Amino acid sequence: MKKSVKKIFKFCAFAGIFIFGSEFLFSQESLDSVYAQIDLAFVEQSPENISKVLEKYSSSKDYYLYEAYTLKKTRQYVVENNLEFARDATLAVIDNNLENFDAVDLYSYIDRAILSEEAARRAEENRLRMEAERLAVLNERTKAKIAKSDTYSSVNTASGTSIYINQEKAFSSIDWNVSIGIADVLFQSVTKPDSYSSLKYGLSFGANLFYKTEEYIAGGEVFADFEMLTLGAGEQEIISTGKFVPMISFPSFNKNFFLRVGAAVQGLGAQTEVETGSVETFFSPVFGIGLFNMMLGSTAVDMYYDYYLGHFAYDDLKSSMEAGFSVMLPLTENERTRIGLKLGLVDTLFIKDEGIDNRAKGIISIGVGNVKN
């Protein structure tokens, strides 16, 4: 009897263990199968398939495990910054269980992150748009400025776009030239009180310097000559000139047009007591206009007109003025420096109470200057 009871007890125990183990193994196999389906839906990034899997097993006693696994996978996508899919995956959990507050909190967090990211993206787009508009306006201004300049040319590339090429050989904010007059020939003509004329030879020196900016060009002229040798008829008078004339130009109007304000002296030294009617040494402020640094091909051209206000201080003078013209013909040139032959004409006119004193000069100089920009 006791042996029978023992056998029955062992059989029941064995049967219980077998049934429990089988159920455990089946349950574990079921969890792995559902997890695999959820993994596949995440690989496909399909919120619809996630929702279908959760809906299919919503009545399972292990459903809370499926939700927790789904949210765990979702958080990985949040870390990877795949916020759009992570939000949709979280919404699939909420659609199947509105009371999953962990899912609701995660959805709110992801939604705020997306809104913040969109705001930052819109701000960056606005910044880029404003920068593009600023550059477009700047480019238009630059093109307009280049179009007005004579130092650039437009060239079409193979792609059809246009580029601008600076034609200047070298750029410098300074223009300068120096000339040594090897022949300064003056012809003087006086009409009253007696008609008188003379021809004289001398030497000269001249220099111009200009500093250039976009708003203005400022510079000045220095000139001096000394005619001491009388050729042929004429008295032994020495005629000299000295002047310093600052100048300014405004490129917005014309870069070659200059206003001139300075001072000059026209000297007369007599080695004879013969009265020739020549105007004595004359000091005067200078007001004038000029065209400088004009280029005709490789030839530089300058011209000016100056009015001498000093005549108001002399009783026997009604007016006085001077005009000049010069060209520089290049002889040799490198990238920055030009050496040439400078030919000039200068006429100084004194209108007296009676008659005139006119002094016309022809000047041949050796000139050195930088290549004009």
C-alpha cells in the first residue's frame, strides 16, 4: 500500500514538472517570436507594422512586455536622431494603449525635440536666405561699379557664365611721375609800351604725385624752370618760374578732372637797364582746373588752366593766367615703371593796363613714372 502511494506521488510530481516546463518553454518561444516581429517592423521602419503586431497580441498576458520592448527600440532611434520615425513608433504604442503613460511622456519629449529642430532649421534657412540676399545686393553693386570702370573687361566662359578680368598691369594707390627738362625754350612777346620779343633757352624740373582712394584722388604738382640763355635778339633777362599746386579729384564725377589751388611765382632778373616792358617778378595764388592721367593708348596726356589772382595786387595788371598741355610718349616700360619722352607747351599771359606780356614755352623732358592704373 505504501509503495503504491509513493508511485502515485512520483508520477504526479513528474507530470507537474513536465507540464510547467513545457508551458515555460512555450511561453519563452512565444516572446521571442513576437520580439522578432517587432524587430522586423523596426528594421522596415514601418509604424503601421508595429501597430499591427501590438494590436495582434494586445490580449496577451505578456502584452506589457511587448510595449516595453517597443519603447526600448524607439529610444534607440531617438539616440540616433531619427525623431520622425521614433515619434510614429511611439504613437503606435499609444494608439493600442492610451494608458501607457511612459509612451505618452516619450511622445511629448520627441515632439518637442522635433519642434525645436524645425525652429532651428527655419532660423538657419532664414539666415542663409538673408545672407544670400545680402551677397546678391553686394554683387549687383560690384557689377555696377565694374561696369562704370574702364579697367575691367567681361569674358564669357565655356559654361556660359561671365567673369570680369582686371586689365591693369599692376595696382598701386600712388601715381607719380618726374620729368627733367633738357630743353626749355621760351618765346616772349611784349606789345607795349614798345614791341619787344625774345627767345630764351633753359632747363626745367617737374613732378606730379597722386594718392587714390575710391572717394577721392588727392595730389599735387611741383614745377620750376630757369631760362637764362638768350638766343639771338633780346635783352639779357633771366626768366624763371616756380609753383606748387595741390589738386583733388572725385572719381564719382570724373577721375581725371582736378580742382587746383596753390601758389606760383614768375621771376624776372634783368642784367640790362633797357626797359623791355616785361612784367616784374610776380607772386600769386593759383586757382584752376586740370585734366591729368588721361591715357590715349600708352600715351599719357595732361592739361590745365590756372588763373593768377595776384594781378589784383599789381597796379599795372588787369589779369593774368596760364595754360599748359603735355604728352608723354613711352620709350620703355616694365610692369611698374614707364620711361618716356615728355613734350609740353606752356603759355603764361599777363594783360597789362597797356598791352600784354605773353610767354610761350616749349619743353622737351625725359620723364619717369609708374604705370597708370
